[in-house]
Amino acid sequence: MYEFFIAPFAEFGFMQRALFGSLLLSLSACPVGVFLMLRRMSLTGDAVAHGILPGAAVAYLMFGLEIVPMTIGGLIAGLVVALGAGAVARFTLQKEDASLAAFYLISLALGVLVISIRGSSVDLMQVLFGTVLALDSSALILIASICVITLVSLTIFWRGLVAECLDPLFLRSVSRIGTPVHFAFLTLTVLNLVAGFQALGTLLSVGLMMLPAAGARFWVNRVSAMSALAVLFGFASCVTGLLVSYHAALPSGPSIILAAGVIYIASVFCGTRGLIRTHFITHRHRTA
Amino acid sequence: MAENCLTFENLTLGYNSHAAVHHLNGAVRRGSLTAVVGANGSGKSTLMKGIVGALKPISGKIDIKPGTRIAYLPQQSEIDRSFPARVFDLVSLGLWPKRGLLGRITAGDRAEISKALMSVGLSGFENRPIDTLSGGQMQRALFARVLLQDADLILLDEPFNAIDAKTVGDLLDLVQRWHGEGRTIIVVAHDLDLVRENFPECLLLARSAVAWGPTRTALHPERLLAARRFDEAWHEDAPWCGDSQEPHAHNHDHHPHHHA
């Protein structure tokens, strides 16, 4: 038991850092994922993650694999895509899905172009898929800071976010806070994706954000409980994914996301609101 | 004479420079209970949107007495019924003007929410998920939210659509109670008998005001006939609303808009 579960983390510094970083990432990104899902913006994370690429790529080409420039670059590109698309959706007749598709496609093409100017496909792979086992202390500090910012902002904006999801028209009639809340939320999404891409790459960092949230939806019916459960699912995925990757010598990022995927599929079937309970078990019912 | 809560000055509201509410003049007295009646497309909902500020006037203006708290129940709400919220969460949004983003929901607030739910006949519904509510129950919950908003001016856009007679009766009682408390209420309604029985004043709308005053005279058969004759469609070649034939034309900034 000890050999299998504890030893990899106890004996290797890189495993400890990977575990610590990915747990922090779950704590921060999973609640954001819950709100993305509830706002039917599940694919927004995906689009924004693609949008981060050119910023990270430019920084990578200029400074090499350095966490700070790549983070700042990714942040700028991600914010341009998320806030630009959000603004087009808010202030024109176009809906967010279309404006987001337009912005991220432009951004993605730009990113691939930048990388191909000087890089090889190995560079591209590194940016796209990240390396959780190579997290250094500056990366961990970055992830921890983003985690704190996210949790504090979510606490402050919680009621506004719930109101904006539940009845946006009402919120607009009593307060002007709806638009700032929406943009603050988009910013949090970008921040968390940027925090994730060093560890998991731009593409897979969305996985840790969305899969635990999507799974938690099948178990509980309260936003707060859903966020807590999503974080728990995230933790479980990180531990399982890292252990599997260690023992079977598999890449760690995909292992973590696949572990989250397994939890999701299991939830679809076995959740209290999942397929089996709602379709195949005949319930007794109360008279009222 | 009671003071006015709301004044329309040569108000034109519309979409893409086509007028949906045309040169409306008049005032809503504080504490009055007014029904807005008219055919589909006659500008009733547009007028409501204009009052809450969701739609900017093409010309003219709406004066709302400063400090007026408005509660607005739209015809088509944007409530996400699949959102994992309880009735309590939905109704407690009505406390927003009082508590805002950060204010704590106190034990007193909880009691107030329970009381509001009781007033609309939904006692004990606090923990029900909103996706299990019927249409009528949802409307009752939304009235409870309006109740909590404690507004001076209450705008209800077709609140009695697809609602059974018992619920309509209960909700009308609530409207009468608000009226008794001196709040200003404007309700868009279609049922003329209901309007005659419950609303002292009535605005009959057919893009412009056909009649506005005591319900008995406003809903006179001749007026109703006049209202029914109005042409709902927009015409691309509708003449631009002129400068000469309007008595108050000098009052409004000269944004051109089509007559229909």
C-alpha cells in the first residue's frame, strides 16, 4: 500500500510539486468550471484555451520556456479573446458562441503562425500539452496566487454570479453589476486556464476545469455543493492520474484528465441524477 | 392634486427607427393603479421596457420622480429554469436593492421571505427546486419577489397569461394590497372584464394612446373599435414622422422615425 500510494510522493520532489500544483489548480479551476457549465459556457473554456496560444507562443519564442513571460503573454491573448468576444456578445446582436468562435479561431491561427515561423513541432507540443512533472517553484507560486485570487473573487461575486446565471434580466433591472460580474468571471476563466497551461498545457487545462464540474452535476442540486464536489473530484483525479502516470510510465497530464473522465462517465451512469437512477429503476412515489 | 410618479413627454419608442410607441404624452399619478390594454404589437411591452430603461427613447423623454424604486416583472423572463436554485434563492433576489452584492441575508430577511411566500400561497416552498414549479407556481414566486422588492413603482407585463382563475384571483388581491399601500402600479393585461373590474384607470394603446383615463370611458366601445383598426405592420415606406403636424414637435430632438 505504502509502496503504491505514498512512496512516489514521499520520495520524489517532482512528484510532490506536481501533486501540490495540480491540487491547487483543482481547488481554483473546478468552481469556475461549475459556473461555466451552469451558464452553458462549457465550451468557452476550450475556446479561450485555444486563444491563449499566440500569447504564450510569442513569449516562448522570445524568452524560451520561461513561466513568467509565457504566463503574461497567455494572459494578454486570453483576455483579448474572452473579453473581446464577451463585449461583442453583450453590446451587439451576436450571441457569445459565435463571437467566441470568431475570436479564438483568429487567435489560434495567429498562434500556429507565430510558432511555425521559428519553432519546430516539438515546441508546439510543449505549449499545447504542458509538463506537470516539471513544475518549478515559480510556477507553483503563480498557481497558488491565481488560486487565492480566484477563491477570493468567487466569494465576493458569488451572489452576483448566481443572480446573473439565474435571472440576468432581473439583475439588470435592479443593478448595473451584471456586466462587471460577467467580465470579472471571464477574467477568472482566463486566469485559471493560464495557471493550468504550464502544468497541463493549453488544451488539457480545460479538462481539469470542466470534467469534475460536469460530473458533479449528476450528484447534487445546489451550486455550493456542486462546487465542493467538483473540487473533490478534481483532487481525486490529480492523485489517481499522477499515480497511474508514475507506475505505468504514462504522460501525467493526459492521465489526470483521463482520471477525471472516468469519474465523469461513472457519474453519468451512477449519479443520484444519473442515467441508471432516472431511467432504469422504478421508484415508489408519494401521493403528494 | 396628487403628484406624478411618471411623466411621458412626447415619447417615441421603437426599433430600427420604426415607432412602436408613438408620441405618447401624459402622466401616471403616484399611487394610481393603471391597466395598459391594446392589441398584440400595440407597444405595451415596449412602453414597459422604456420605463425601466431597457430601451432608449427615439425621441421625447420619460421622467421618473427621483428616488423611485422600480420593480419590473417582464412578460418573457430570462429565468434559467434548469439552474440548480431553490424557490428561496429565486425569491431572495428581491432583496437585492436592500442587500446588494455583499450584504448578508439576515434571519429577519429569511422570515420576510417566508412571509412573502405565504402571501402568495406558497408556504413551505422555500426548498423546492425551481425546475419542479408549475407555470402558476412560478408566477406566484415571482410575485413574492416583487413583494420583497418593496418598490414604489410596480410594472407587471401580462402577469395573468396562462394562469388559472384561482391564481389570477390571488395575484389580483396582492395587486390591490399594493394599491392600498399607496404604490404606483401599471399592469399590461388583455382580459377587458378583468380590467374593468379591478383597474380604476386604463391606457388604451395602439402605437399611440387611443384613450387614457378612467377605465369606463377609456374602454368605451367606440375607443375599442378605434384601437382595433390600427395597422400592426411596419412599412419600409412609411412616411418619416413630420415636424409640422405634431403639436409638441419643437420639444423633442429631431430624430427621424417612420410613422409605422
